[in-house]
Amino acid sequence: MHAPHFHAPPLNAHYDGRYDERALAWRRLGAVDKARNLATLLAAERPASVLEVGCGTGALLAALAARGIGERHAGVDLADPAEHTDPEAAALDLRRYDGRVLPYADASWDLVVASHVLEHVPEPRALLAEMARVARRWIYAEVPCELHLRTSHRALQQSLDIGHINAYTPESFQLLLETSGLQVQRMAVFDHSLELLRFQQGPLKAHAKHALRGALLALGPRLASRVFTYHCGALASCGPAR
């Protein structure tokens, strides 16, 4: 059987340059979702310092600060954050780095976050190892789980067009983390908020989609993740699982 080829654009070229106001607004809404997901898994934990790897516009760090998660915040990204920093993150410490070595000392951050980053990087285990080096307590990672029964070549190509070179299920995501020397303490499957769906698709379609996806997720995350793309978040440590 002849398999169609994938067309791979320059890695993460989709994110180069400045973002317009609609793109910034979409990222703010997504950041609210991601901050909620992280807060759910942190539960009563209260890290004092938060480093985000792959910070983009800084919207997630701003959302975490607004939730009171962390007193000190910084972010690094391959692309220069100065090109597209969200105004709400303008006061935060956002800087460019080389994608290999984080410019911080060992065990210098309570919480190190990589939200929707691991699907973009050629060597995710190397990135996780570097995150573990600078983490004092926790690592949080979140990815879209794009491998399921409905995944097609076309769907993967669309993801590739926006820089997703790795695709996961919840199980393969956990496998990645635990074969990188991390211990997953808490893990969950999350959906988009209704607000984000409405921004993307309008009210009628958003409400129908949110109800269907929510009902399926309520039946069980394992079943739901076999049918639709959801987000999977994991809070991990470098010590033994509790």
C-alpha cells in the first residue's frame, strides 16, 4: 500500500513574527484554560516561583499570576518573546534561549511548566531532562492527545502545519514522562472551555460541541480520548510517586 507523504514546513515557522489582536485574544482564552488545568492538578500546592519553557506571548504566565500561582514568574522561548508579548504579560521576565540549555541554576524554580510544547520539539526527553535540572519541586506538562480512532493523515498534516511533530495518546504521554526520569503524581484529561469554543466556532456550534465532548468525557477519559482530541496534563516530580 502506498502511503501519502507528509509535507513538513520549517519547524514552528507558524509562530514567527508578530500576532494580530485576534491571535492574542485566542491565546489569552487558551491560557485561562491551561491555567485552570494546572491549578486543578496542583490542588493545595503553592509554588513560590514558576518558570515556563516555551512561553510564547506570556499569556499563560500572566494567567497563573492572576490566579495567585507563584510570586515570581519567568518564561523562555526559542522565538524572541519581544516580538509578540501579550500586553498583559509585559511586566514579566520573558527572554529568548537556545532551546537546549535553560539559563538558570540547578533546582532554582519550584515549578517548571511546558504547556503545549512537547509536541513541537525534536528531542522531548532532552527538554524534560533540562526542565528537571532546574526544577526544585514540580514539573507540569500538557499536550494535545491527537492520536485516536478518528485520526487521519489529513488531521496529522494539519497539526504538522502548525509545528506538531510529535503526536500523543494519554498513555504514550505518560510513557514519555516516566521514561524521562520523572514520576507522574497526578494526571488528567481536559477539554476546551465553552468560551474558547465560542471564540473559535460561534455560539450554536460551540454549545453543541461542548455538550457532546463533555458528555463523552464524563463517561471516562480513556473512552473520550479514543474519539476526540483532548488535552492531557500531568504534574510530575523527580522523586518517587506518592
